[in-house]
Amino acid sequence: MQIKNTEQVYGLVSKAIHWLMAFGLIGLLTVGWYMEDMPNSPEKFQVYGLHKSFGALMLALVIFRIVWRSINKQPAAPLGLPKVAAFLAMAGHGLLYALMFAMPLLGWAMSSAHGFPVSVFGLFTLPNLVEKSREMAETYGSLHGLGANLLLAVIVLHVLAALYHHFIRKDDVLKRMTHK
Amino acid sequence: MKCFVVSFLSLFVSVVSFASTLEAGSKLEFEAIQNGAAVSGEFKKFDVQALFNDDIEKMQFTTVVDITSLYATYEEVQTNLQSAEWLDAPSFATAKYQSSKITQNSDGTFSILGELLLKGITQPISGKFTVVENAESRFVADFEFNLNRLDYNVGWQDTNVVKNEVKITSHLILKK
């Protein structure tokens, strides 16, 4: 299997980051909604700590991913794809990247504003992005929550689009991110 | 008679100034470690009575803290820290500190021993401080204490998530 992408297929690195982030993001969204309503307890703090650590990991991955994407070919759109579908794919992927980048930053800013610095798996602590502020923490928190809803919606559309390609158009768009 | 009143008042004033008044800009803050990162808050209302002496080793400090004035930027944390499991502000609204012994260290700082009454439990506590006296005869001191929260039955037994050690710092500006 190729390390780098080709005109036909994603390379090993792109596939690995795609699937690591897929599981990471779905896990973070699930835990994010669950942890909000946990009663105040050491477990809640632990879960928050893990959510922040994995969020920071996702930020590192998405930065690497953007760099990797910029120095790699992107497999071409399948032949005969309607223009509107091609546009939707581009817009959807753009939105996914924007959210993958913005979500950890908003979470980080929210933590900083709350005065709860982000420790990454207890290994090191991220510098505070913004000053402590109760009002701004709420603003970042609302945006982080809004972003989560939007991200979930875009992920669902992304999965539906992959299934559309695979089962309705019967092209190789899904396969080239899996086993082709 | 007028003279007597004035001299009586001046006597009274000198007694009052003997115990200090806490000036604006004074702070009482705490810093704990949760998930490996420092989090802090402060008590907005507290009062310090200092018994001044030119020999700092003979000084005494008494501090009364309004636990209900605890402020943390994260409102949920502020509420939780005042709850029964943590400081239990509804039952123990005040904490009191009384110094007992001050000794000067070779580096010019001072070590201070005393007792802290917190959440109904009194425990000895030691700390250190530095002092500068500025031109307006303000006595400016920075204190640092380390307490173990579980000595006062404060918070979760689990010390992995929130460490037992809590750093208390206080910047005092006192008018002599």
C-alpha cells in the first residue's frame, strides 16, 4: 500500500488519519454530550480531562492532516459526477475541516477562559489561549456546543454521501478510503 | 474639656491603628491542581487584624475569611466548592487563622506558624512571607501557605483528580 496519495486512491497516511479522526471525533462528540450532565465527582473531572486531552490530540492530527493534504495529490472526483454533487462534496469537506480545526480551539479557549488549563494526558499543560473571563467562557462554550451539533450534522451527511457513492452511484469513492 | 476629648480620641485612634486596617488591593487566593493543571480562585471578603511591632517576629496576624465570598471564574466550580462535600459554606461560613510564632530566615523571609479553623476543624499550618514597608507606611506582605485539604475534610478522598495540596497565597496591604 502507498504511503502517499495517488490520483486514484488515498495513501496509508491519509487513510490512517481519516479513520483515527473519525473514531476520535465520534468519541469526543458522544463523551462531550454525556459528560455535561454527569454529577459533580472525580469521575466527571477525569472524563473532562480525557475529553480535553483527546481534543488536543485531534487538533494536532488535523494540523498534520492539513499539511499532509497540501503536499499530497487528492484522488480525482469520479467520472460523470454531477456538478452539484461535486460542489456539495467540496463545501462539505471544507466545513468538516473548518470544524475539525475550530472545535478544539473553541474548547481550549473555553477552558482557558474558565481558568481550567488544558493538561494533555498529564504530560504537559497547554498555555492559556485567552484571559480568564466568565462571560467569554460562556460564549466559547455556546460556540463549542453549536459546533458540536454542526459537526455531527456534517458527519452524518458525509457518511450518507459515502453510502450514496457506494450503493447508488456504485463508484469507488468509499472504497478508496477503505481497502482499495 | 475639649482638650481632654481630643487627647482621648487620639488615644482611641492610636489603639485602632495598632490593629491594622486592610487596604484595597489586598488579596486572598488559592490554587489547586486538577488533572495536572493549576486552577485558582479567591475569597473576595476577608479581614486581617495585625498586631504591629517593629520587631516583625513579635507581630501577630488574625484573619477571618468569609467562605461564602469564594469566587472562581468557572461558576459551576464556585458553586461546587461551596457545597457540603467541599467547603460547606452554608454550615461553616467563616474560616479563621491565628498566627502563633514568626521567625526570620537567613534569606530575609519569615516563617510563620499558626492555626487554621476551616470547616469546623482546627489544624496547625505553617507558611512563609516577605514584607516591604512603603513610603506611605503601608505594610505590604506576601504570604504563602500549603495546606492539605483532606486535613480539613475538604473535597473528594480521591487525590488523583484534585491533589490534596492546595496553595494559599495572600497579598496584604495593611495600614499601620
